[in-house]
Amino acid sequence: MDGKQVFILGLGLQSPRKLVGQNLDTLTKPSVLTLNVAADRGSLYLCACCGKPCPAHDFKALTWRHLIFFQHHCFITAQAPRTKCEKHGVHRINVPWARGGSKFTLLFEQALLMLAREMPVKACAEYVGVRVKRIWRVIQHYIGRVGRALLQMDLSELKVIGLDETASKRGHNYVTVFIDMDRSDKPVVFTTPGKETVKQFKTFLEGHEGKAENILEVVCDMSPAFLAAAKEELTEANVTIDWFHVVQLFTKALDDVRKAECKLRHMPKELRWAILKNADGPLTEKQIAALAELETSDLHTATAWYIKEKLRWIRKAETSNAARWRLSNFINYARNKLGYVDILEPVRVKLWKPWSATQKRYWNAGIQPTQMLAWKD
Ligand SMILES: [Zn+2]
């Protein structure tokens, strides 16, 4: 198999199209590989309406950005035909490697969506060398497909929603996803970019047989914007803080304390990861030794670590009474050590309230990453 056949195979080219040229431009940074695709003169193409083979009416030169090939940015160029069908007239036909109107190949769009799951869109844009706006257009297109399926949705039974931001929280590049917490299959109810997300959700809900006053539970992070909007728009709902976000907040604070303190005091290097893991989780012997040393020290990192572990201990409570007692114990302990610090306030205000069985259920369940990702599938 020669190099040309590798490309043909990789692009999935089928008759009448074939690869007629390839050019690697190494003078540009990054270097650019261009693949030219064409068909023999007089080839027939399938009419977009009836599928009948028809002659080409005319051609237009188009270029699509394709996957990065080794270190080279790759582009496909082709003469895209318009068919002339006896019955249906002249129509532009889509090439098999891209959706109509897109300047990216399907494989490149798929790669963009996968990257956007793993990193902020801005970082993704820098990595592939494509403008942020264009990546958002692709994401919006596929959300749109989910969105169309949502148009027929009946939300009259919706009672519990989870909401979370995804992708980048910096700049304007974020989307809020609303999840039906009682559904495991296709749980995404609504997605929206922009700021007034809860208000938009309320409008959407009311347009789909739902009522704002039916929503009894909202699971979200501790973002003041969400909390304020949930209180204003969904007046009957209890707000339950998503457990994952609470732990994340304390884990980050712990890491900040360690970072600041390790400049002043010696700490074993194993400590860095050991404190972020669960104390009863899989730890190496060196990590166990580092934690044992930490416990007997007078470091602030030791206090912060103990508070984070105590937070996990609340969640292990078997009954709602036990959870309430542990929460009270946690707040007292943390206040005693830290005073009235900001980080405790949302925990105290939002978790410190009569603890119903449903609340505990949703608090424990949290918003699962798989639920969050479902909107992009
Ligand atoms: Zn036709």
C-alpha cells in the first residue's frame, strides 16, 4: 500500500471521488497538509432528493478543516458538485465527510466535541488553532439537535432539577445544563448559554406543560448567582447543594493551604497527592506514612485536611438524624479552628435546615458526570 492509498482509506473515499493531490507546506507554522479530492469528468452523483444518479450541473471549490495529521494541520479541498436531476432540478449535494454548510469534516467536529468535554473551549481553540466562536457554533449545532428532540417534551411531572455549568467558567464560554434528577435515561431537560439561565429555564418549562411551582427541589453548586435565581424563580423549591461541589470547594482550599505552607515548612512530597485522596482510599505506603506524620504535626495543612475528611464523614451518615448531628459537629469543629470564615457560611446556611428524606437522597446522589455529559451525546 502506498502513501496515497493510506489517505484514501483514512478519508473513506468512494467512487467516483478519489485523491488527486497532496501537498505539505512546511513553511507555514503550523505546517499544513492539503489533500485534494476530485472525481473524473462526467461522473454521476446521487440526487439529494431522489437518490438517482445525475450529471453534475456545476462545481464549487470548497475546503474543510480535518483532523491533525501527525503534527500537521490538515485540510481537504474538493470541487463540490451541484446535481441536475430531471425531476428535482439543481441541488448542491453534501460530501460524505462533512455536514452541509460546515467548514469542518465530521471527524474534526467529533474531535472538537470530545475535546470540549475535557477542557474549556478556549483551551480547545488554542490547541486546534480554531477560533473560539467557530467551536461554539459546532457545539451549538449539536445541542440544537438535542434541543429539537426536547421540543415535544412534556414537563408536567418535573419536580426535581439539577443544574450545573459546564465547559469554561472563564469569559462568556459556558453553558448551563438542567437535569431531571429522577430520570436516568436522557436526563437533560434544557441547556442554555448566557446569564439569566434559571429565568430562561422557567420560560421553557412553562412552554412545555410544566409549572415553576411544581419544582420542589433544586440541586446545584454554591454559586451565589444560581442560589439567588433559584430562590426568585422557583419559589417552592428547596435548594440542595450538590455534594460534589462542596467537597471540591474544601479540597481546593486544602490544596491552597498546603501550597502556601510548603514554602515555609518542610513537607514530604507524597503529601501533595495523599491529602487530596480519601484517607480510607487506596494509598501507597509512603502516602500513609506522610499522612501519619501530618496528623502529629502542628501544620495548618493538618487542620485543613482534617476538616476535609470530617466533611466526608458527614456524608457517610446512615440516617438523616445522624447526618444532622454530624453536620452540627463539623460546623462547631471547623469554627473552633478557623473562626467565622467565608467557606463555612454557605455550608451552614444551605445545608443547615430540616433534613427531609428526599433532600438527603438528592444530596447524596449529586449530579453525576455522566448526566452532565449526556447533553453532548
Ligand atoms: Zn432527483
